[in-house]
Amino acid sequence: MFLIINAGSCTERRSVANDRYSLWKLGITHVLNAAHGRMHCQGSHDFYGSTVDYYGVPADDSPTFDLSRYFFPSADYIKDALNTPGAQVFVHCAVGVSRSASLVLAYLMIHHHYTLLEAINEVKEHRWIFPNRGFLKQLRALDMKLRKTP
């Protein structure tokens, strides 16, 4: 199992996300596009064909965008993908520091029981991220919801 989060520079991410051959060379089996339908992020089931499973989240990188409605579906997609033998997941957006990072943080919080701070520290050990203030607020709310004792 392997999770690739926004590997490379912004230009490299876009070219990899839009290049089926590069994805094949990297062994990518699943793509979560956190900027589905946005410029340079036009992935779809038709684009990737049968070799790559695709999940698109039509998110704006705006503090007012409600990304929280995608936290659980995206986390479940990543979890299910990683439970597939030999799976490698590529999570990306246009720039690679806010939308995709926020969805990966939510995945770590939901399925690995990290606190928000632990998830941020874990991801930052591997790459620079900078979720916008609205997404951080939504992630804090998720953290409080997940930490609430019954």
C-alpha cells in the first residue's frame, strides 16, 4: 500500500495527473483529484480509462468553500483504495498544498485516529502543506467531532 500526496512541483503534479503514461510508470492505481473540473485538473473516468480508478472532488480553494462534506467520502475512497493489494493512490489538486492536503489530513484523522495537529505534523514530515484558513476551521470542527466521547 502506498499513498502519494502531490509529489513534485506544481507543474510536475499537473503533468503527472494529466499523463496516463506517467501514472502507469509510477504504478498509480487510484487518483483522487481535489480540484475536479478546474483548469489543468480535468481528470475523469473517461480520461483515465480502466487502468486507474478515479474520484473527483469539485472543490474551490476558497476559505468559504465547504470541503467538509467531502471529508468522509474522500477518506473512505483512500482507505478502500489502500486496502486493495498493490494499490498506489495519487491525491492532487491544482497547487497541492490546500485542497488535497486537507483531504489527506481528514483521512488520517478519520481512519488513523490522528488529532489534527498529529496529522499536520505527519504530512509536514514529507512535504510542505498550507490548507487555507477555512479548511483549517473545518478540520478543527472534524477534530472536535471525532474527539467527542459518547
